[in-house]
Amino acid sequence: MEYALTIMALMAIVGALALLWRAGEDGTLSALVEQAASHGFEGTGILDIILY
């Protein structure tokens, strides 16, 4: 039983890493980072400085 739980946990980790790899490879990850960046507000002065 312990081996089954360990293998399932390792498979979940490998699956999550594979999904992150795929997201980084096709540009999804970088698009999410660009959307989350504070400098995506077109430099609106004080708001941009505060969010930085």
C-alpha cells in the first residue's frame, strides 16, 4: 500500500512537471507572466511605480 501511494505521488509530480514544460514550450507560461507583470499597464505613472 505504501509503495502504491508513493508511486502515485511521484506520478503526480512528473505529470505536473510535464504540464509546466509544455506550457513553457508553447508560450502559455510566458503569456501568463506578461499578463501578471505590473508593467502591462502602459506606464500610467504613479500607479505603475506603486505596483512595481
